[in-house]
Amino acid sequence: MNTKSLEILEHNQHLRTKCLVYTRVMGYHRPVESFNIGKKGEHKQRVHFRENQC
């Protein structure tokens, strides 16, 4: 990120809201922030893909 982008982010920090990321685990959805450190590491290593349209 360049310095201009960082300045803008710092200036607008008070306007930002927390974003919760949910993922499917064992058949139900859970927020990633509630994972233990090992599960968080596994989540970061996941490879996301997009299925091609027919």
C-alpha cells in the first residue's frame, strides 16, 4: 500500500466498522475470529476458487 492510501485510512479510521468473516465449519457457519490459533492458520491457507459457468 502506498503512503497516500495509508494516510487516507488513518484519517478515516473513526468511520470504519468491524467486519466479521464467517466460514462454514462442520455443517454450520462460525465467525473466523472465534477460531483457535491453529484453525485461523488453516483458514488463511485455504485456496479459493470460482467455478466456471456452463
